Amino acid sequence: MKLILFQPITVSFSTFPFTATIISIIFLYNVFLIVTKEKKKKAPNASGAWPLLGHLGLFMKDKPIYKTLGTMADTYGPAFNIQLGSQEYLVVSNKEMVKECFTSNDKLFSNRSITLGAKYMLNHTSTVVFSPYGTYWREVRKIMMQQVLSNRRLQELQHSKIDEIDKSFAKLNDLCSKDANGTKVSMEEWLEDMTFNISARIVFGYQSGGDTPDFFPYLEFVDRLTGLVKNMKNLGDELNSIAGCFIQEHRQKRRAESLSSPSSLSNEVDGDVQDFFDVLMPLMEQSRLHLDDPDLLIKTTILEPFAFWTESSTASLTWVISLLLNHPNVLKQAREEIDRHVENGKQVEASDIPKLAYMNAIIKESMRLYPFGAVLERYTTEDCEVGGFNVAAGTHVIVNVWKIHRDPSVWENPSEFRPERFLSSDKVGVDLYGQSNEFLPFGTGRRMCPGINLALQMMHYVLARLVQGYELKPASPDGKVDMEEKIVITNIKMCPLEAIISLRR
């Protein structure tokens, strides 16, 4: 029996060179196609990168980051790459690519980078905003949306919010009564106190009774926030300690209530609506997350929206009031709308807000021009494609909301303040909830701002009260409000807003 293994093999050397040549050509052609395809699909790289620093030098200028990126988009197109240190970022600046990121690839873009503030002042792995996408994040987000910030819960808190707003307007009335011709008021300070007081009431259950640092015994540190960036870790320890005090206080209150009347642990006790701590504590005790430290989740879940909501609401209201002061004709139309829909002599109520279509358009237009979240930042966990460009796993993506909101192909005369654009047939359906990819004031995708309804309810009601009850004029000699922005990543007014205010006759 002969072994096949040892059978002689015949090779025709006359055909080998030809075969090898064909194989080589096919191989080289495929390599060429791959290289060409990859080169074609990579977004253009912005020039001007420095060694080690990348494009960080571009942001050390006298204008905000989102404006610098907007100027670069005019040069490189709606998608381009920049280098920040060792990390590559894809900058996206049109609605079509936003749709790809947060619709087709939404799950892939559900993580965000950790800021220094989140790292040192909050436990970033426990927060709704910064924790990695996964089971933990989904469960915490579900608790926030279905229990803490649900429409039912916000309705229960309506009286608390309006009570704090009433107190703020009472202070404004006192200021206006000093001079019938009008009093100069620091609007930013007034708005900041009001939003802080509302937050403190609904989050911690504390009612205001004076200036911010005085009425809130545990939060005197607010007066010392400025200049403490270098001490973020120490501030984080202080925040942790403060939140711990509130947790212990609420636990003691719950024990006392359960001993006196087990049925008292409901949505309302002795006329006092539950604050966020009251809601979260039993939920964490029943949570399926099996947390080693449930208190940590309570602390971060509470402190995160408390800080973000206060700052963003103050900034957004400051911008819309500034725009109204610079456009008295719009202010006049807003007042006339309120007068048409609200009975003469009656104060506007929260139930009147849905009737005020023009007021709603004013708020939309203000948030289009001056979105607080001027850029969104995410990173992809897998390779994907955006706008025909390959995006490698681990790439960070910056969505330039400010640039998208001023896209002339979407918005006619995009730099003009024209609230009526949101009443036209093609824009009336554009909402604030991230469904319209050309309008993203609260973000979009799975990590869209969870407190949107809370913010909108407060903004609409406060603005309606202000427009209905007061005469407003710019305090500056030239009769104009300076609209320059601070050079930060969020959209905040540079100069403090001051106005001459008097009671409407």
C-alpha cells in the first residue's frame, strides 16, 4: 500500500511566474482599495495642532469654544477632527449628522467624558449625568424620570414652586415701591436667588426666609464657591458631608412619622409635600441595584440636578429677559397676549401658560440663540459611521449645538431674534425635547436633560409674571443690553444683567 503523503508532486515552473504576478496584482489592488476607502472615509483633520497639546491653543482665545468650532466648521465642513492632548475629537455641526449619532447610533453614543468637577466634587460613577451607560445608569435614570421628575411629582410640587416664586416677586415689589419711576435691579442676582430657593424647597424641603446663605443652614458654602476650582476635592468632601446631614435629618423625620402614624409616610404629610430626599430614600432601600452605599447614590442623584438646574435656569432666564429688553416690540406683543388671555386685574396662573403661544415662541427663540448647553460631548464605544466618515471606537464627539441653531440652511436670518419663526407652519412643530435635530437646547438622545419639564414650567411662569406685572427697561445709558458671552463651554452672559423696573400701572 503506497502512502499518498509520499507521492511525487509535479510543478510546472513555466506557469509559476504568471500565477504569482496575477496574485500580486490582485493583492496590491485590494490593498489600494482599502487604503483609498479608509482615506476617503476619514473626516478632515483641522490644521494648527501643536505638539502634545493638539488644538488646545485654539481655545485660548477671546471667544467661546463653540464660536471657535463654528468658525472652523465654515472652513472644514460639518464634520472635522481636532486633537485635544492625546485624544481625538470629531466635531459635528449639522442636523443630519446629529440624527445619525443619536438615532441610528444612539446606543453607541450613550457615554460621556468625566469632567474634573464630576470627578472630585461628585462621585462620577454614581451620577445620572456621568455614570457609564449600562444597567446601573438605566435603573437610576428610570428612578429619576418615573419617580423624582415625573409629571405627577412635579404637579405635587407645584404649590412649593409657586410659593417660592411668590416670595421672590414680593421682594421685587418691595424694591419697585421705593421709586415710582423705576428701580435699578440686578436681575441676575434676583433670578439666581429665586432658582436656588425653588431648588432648595423641592430638593431638600427647606423654605426660604431671607438671603440665600442665611436661610439655608447647611449651605453657607455657596458664598464660597467662587475661586474654589483648585480645591474641588475639598469642596466635594464638604458637599458629601452636607448631603449626609440631610439624609440623617430625613431618616429621623421618617422614623418619627412612622412611630406616630405608619400611614403618614405618603405623598403628603401634615400638608407638606415630599421633597426629592423623601422620594429617593425609600426607593433606594427597595432598589434592585444592590448598592454597597445607597446613601452615595442619594447624595449624587440629588446634588447633581440641584447644581445644574440652578445654574442653567438662571442663565436661560437671564438671556430671554436680555433679549426682551433689547426688543421692546416683542415685549409689548408678549404683554398684549397675556392681557388677551388673562382676565383683567387677575394675576397670570400656571394654568394660563398653555394659552400663551407667543410667550412659548419667545422662550424657544431665546434658547435657539443662546442655548445653555452650547456643545454636547459623547464618545462612541464601537466603530461606526457618521456622515459617511468612519468613527473609531473611543472617539469623542462634540456636537456644536450653537452652530446648528444658527445654520442658515435651516433658519432664515439665523442671527436675528424672531420669535414668530416658531409660529410659522414649518417650525410650529419644532419642540424642545430633542426630536427635531435642528433644535437641541436640552440635548438629545438617551442622555437628554432629565429636568426639562421642571425647567420649562418655571421659566414660562416666571417670565409671564414678570412681563404681566412690570415695566422693564435697560439700565445702561445707551438703552441696550450687552449680549456678550463668557468665554466658557456653557452659554452664560458676560456682563451682569441690570434693568430699571417699576410696577405696571
